[in-house]
Amino acid sequence: MTIIRVSQISEYVDQEVTIQGWVYNRTHKGKLVFLLVRDGSGFVQCVAFKGDLDEELFEQIAHIPQESSIRVIGSIRADGRAPGMPGGYELGIKHLEIIQAAGEDYPMALKEHGVDFALEHRHLWMRMPSQWAILRVRATVTRAIREWLDNNGFVQMDTPILTPAACEGTTTLFETPYFDEGMAYLAQSGQLYNEANIFAFGRVYCFGPTFRAEKSKTRRHLTEFWMVEPEAAFTDLDGLMEIEEQFITHIVQCVLRDCPNELKTLERDTTRLEQVCGPFPRISYDEAADLLKQMRDETEDPEQKELLAFEWGMDFGAPHETALTNRFDKPVFVYGYPTQVKAFYMEPWPGRPEVCKSVDLLAPEGYGEICGGSERISDPDLLLERLHQHNLPEEAFAWYLDLRRYGSVPHSGFGMGVERCVSWLCGIDHIRETIPFPRTIKRVYP
């Protein structure tokens, strides 16, 4: 008997097939039992009719517990009313084998569960349709990331997870003893190493787990997350924004094309996503600061006035980013941030040392920053000066200074957190649902 995946079901109408999976839900209506079966690729309704099966098997099906693993044989038929992902098809059961009958006390039974309980049972929660859909979108995003970069001249380079020094300051590092070498740190970023890689390969990217020890409890923060970091030689800030624009457009279009069922399951309104294509609006930090002042002056809501309070030199908080993106239908670039709120390696703006050649890409609908990047300092003397200003140990960055001494060129790069991007595309409030096993300041289990 042909074994198929649920995602292939439309290719087997009026044929007898085998599906292997798990019982997500069961409904018993007299002589009919409806099983919603999932196999990892989708959900399909399987129908048992008492008259088609021997009595013992029908009774087994009528009482099979949720999450039992099964092998079911039957004919596929089209039915526009049938639920599932994809919907519109069902399987008429001719035979069913129970591989394992699940226990009756399944913790994630089909009822409302609190967030803490769901996270405590994350290993089971991900079987729910909403969590399944989110993680399927995540898989599509990671595939689209590699697809665009690989097709546009970027070479994947694996950068260290254990590093001898901080990339963006020392207050947000996880540290660990490293033999006789003193302390090592879990990587905040692979960027500095990628800056070495571009002088051998021109365009590179790293893609892997990243760690931040900041004690943040916001819906946008995890202590362990996945980040992709492209870096390109002979690229200025304008060239970097063009790369980001094409990159993000490709990711969004791939998700719209490949995940319609998942987005439907999440009840995601895709109207705004369908507008994501270049060119994206570009505004300076100065213009953004003026816009925020204007919006604060225009509102009569005291709470909004307090949330939008802003002075030049501050970094944007979530309320500021939300207010700014509400003025645009697409993601918007904000460039030219104050030097004091950005990392040490960013090229200063010509004639304005208080401003650096940095850029953040803000997603619409209140999702805020999804990409952060800059043109990097290419002058060795200026870079050394910045290291001293940030109280970073010169000896730990000797190799990084070498990059500016032997064939330095203008170069730029950015980082994109996968979880923030997935959160935006799925239209969900908290990024803890966008990674299989989230790590936060209060959670390291399971």
C-alpha cells in the first residue's frame, strides 16, 4: 500500500493509501467516528463508518486516546467541508492499526492552558496546530534566508560560539572557565569573525545560535536565539540597505507562497505582508526624532505623551518603533543613529562624529527592529581609538585591528534575528513561541 504524507493528499484523490501519524482529536457521532490525524506535514480528517469495519475495530477507533500513534489505510476523497491542513480532503478508513495507545492523562488536552503550563510542557505544546504552524513558518524562513544569500554570492562561514572577548559590550555575556586560558564567553555575534572572512571570500554569512545575558523580560527578547549575519566587502551603507531590502522581500514572498495553510491556521491577516517589496522608505534618525516629537505634540492622550517622550541621543524603545512604523505600509529603514548608542566598530558620519553609519530596519504593525547593521570602521587608528573609548582590551582585538592594516576596504553587514522575523510574519505577540525550546531569564526547561 502506498504510504503518503498528508501534504501530498491532493495527488491521491480516489486512491487507497496509508497515512502514518498521531490522533490529534476524536469525535464520535453514532455510527461515525471522525479522527483528525496529523503526521508532521499536515492534518487530515479520517472517517470511520461502523458499517465498513468489524465491530471490534470500530470500538477501538471510537475510544482511541488523543495522541495515540496509528497507521491508517483508506481511500482519499475530495470534500470541501472537510477540516484539515490542507482542508478539502478526507480519508475513509478501511483499516487502522494502533501503534501505541497514548495514556488517558495527556497533559495538553484540548482545552485552554496558561502560558507557564504550556511552556513547562513545550515538548508537547508544539504538537498543537498553532505551534506547529509557527515552527513550519520558521523552517520556511531559514530556508529562504540561505536560498537568497547562496544565490547572491554569499558564502556560509561558521564562526565560533566560544569567544575570548565581547563584541558589543561586556554586560550581556555568558561566561565560562576555559582551561588555562581564563574566561571564555558565549558568542553575542559572529560579525567580527565574518569581517576577517570577507577578505578571503568577499561576501559571507554566518547563521547559528547567539547568546545575550541581559536580564530583559520583554516579549522581544530571548537569552538564546538564532541570528543570520551577512557581511560584504566593498559595500557602503546605501549598498547594505539595498541588500537588506532584497533579502527581506525574498523571505516574505517565500512565506506567502509556501505557507498559506500555516498563515490561515494562525488567522494571520496577510494584507500588509503582501505589500512588502522594494523600495522601502528610508528616514534618518534626525527625521525620526522629529516625527516622534510631532506625534507627541499631536496626541492629547497623557499616556501616549509619556510613551513617546524622546530626546535626541536616546535609542528607540518599543513604543517609539511602533509609532514610527505606523506611518508606513512597509518596513522602514532608520539610519544615522547617535554614536553613543551603537557599537564601537561603526563608521562615523562624515563631518558628524556624534553620528555613525548605522541602520535599523523596523517592521510594520508594531514589530519593531528586525535587522540591525552598519558600515564598519575601516581605518586602523580610528578603530583603536574606539576600543580605548569603550574600555575594551586591545590585546583581545589585535587580530581584528590587523584586518585594517592589510588591505582594508569599506565594508558593511547586518544581523537579523530569526525569531523576531518569524514573530512578525506570523503576527504573534511573543517570540518565545517562534523557537522550538525557548530560553529566557526564568526558563531553561525543558
